[in-house]
Amino acid sequence: EIVMTQSPATLSVSPGERATLSCRASQGVSSNLAWYQHKPGQAPRLLIYGASIRATGIPARFSGSGSGTEFTLTISSLQSEDFAVYYCQQYNNWPSFTFGPGTKVDIK
Amino acid sequence: EVQLLESGGGLVQPGGSLRLSCAASGFTFTSNAMSWARQAPGKGLEWVSTISDSGGSTYYADSVRGRFSISRDNSKNTLYLQMSSLRAEDTAVYYCSKTTGTLEYWGQGTLVTVSS
């Protein structure tokens, strides 16, 4: 099983600042990596797939990079609606999807 | 607009059974794989099961294999998850998802509580 790890567990950021979230896979997953945003009581929302491709309707301030085992999600200028938990997920072994434990982005 | 509406959650005793449903609209249901994922209280997201567009292939996480069964009715645009031999650790919000390469769209979820 591919194990996903994320860092940091919590990231405190002021509105307008840049946020950088990291994700690591225990073995290479090529570019088969997605990022999701999840707010309490809401459906998780796909942000990025293919490691760097924004999903439909996702603002340009969200960007993804990386391949193999190391990946990054960057939010260039945090808006109030961006405070949430972010999960990375590999789909290299489709459909045996595995998620990272999440990074909570909260208000500094 | 893609819409996924889960139902069927509730309180069930350990060892009991429950069937979840997911009504889909806004896309061609018969052309898409579908999945269930869950989130236990205070925990992260966990993939549970996936079914192919025709229903001919099914896949399960080790944690539920042999206890859960995924199915679909393409004439009703509805996805199901039959859960049996339920355990306390199955307590979670269960989400259905339109599945392409990844879990593209998600419903709002339905809560399943396993407790005596």
C-alpha cells in the first residue's frame, strides 16, 4: 500500500499571505496525485489533479507541483474562504486511492 | 450541474446492517465509475469502494472487504453501499463520488453511527 504523509499538520496563515503545503508518497506515484479542500459539513472539493492541473472552476491562486514522491500545493494569497483542511491523494494504483492525513490551514 | 445526494445513514447496533443510497444527476451516470469514501469523527478521508461504469467490476478497501458490497442501478442513476457486520470503527460520514481518474465530485455525505 502506498502511504501518503503531509506536512505541516497545521499551518497558521494571515489573509493575503502565501501558503505552501507538502505531500510525500512512500513510493513513486508519477503525476497521479490530487489535492482536495474540505470544510466542516461540506462535500470535499477537488482542487488539483495530475499533480498540477486545476479542476474546473478552481481559482488560479491554487497551484500544484511535483512528481514521483514529492508534491506541493501553493495558495498564492489566502482568502477567507480558503481556511479549511487540505488532503493529498494518490491514484496511481487506481482505484485503490490513499489519502494523506491532511493539513489544516487556519487563521493566524 | 453534478449533484450527488446520499441517504440511508443512521444509528445501527454492532453486527447490524445498513444500505446507503446515492442519487446522481447532472452527468451521464452510465459512463462513469462511482465510489464511496468515508470520514470517521476527528479523522481524515478514507476510500471505501469503487464500481465500474457497467457495474461489472468492484473494488474494496481491505478494511471493508467481505463485509460491504457496492452496486448500482443504471436505470435509476443510483449507487448503493450494502454494509453488514458493522463495527464501531465503521462510524463515519459516508460520501459518494463521481469517479474519473480520481474522485471528481462528492456528495454532502450521510452519517452512519455504529453503537449499542
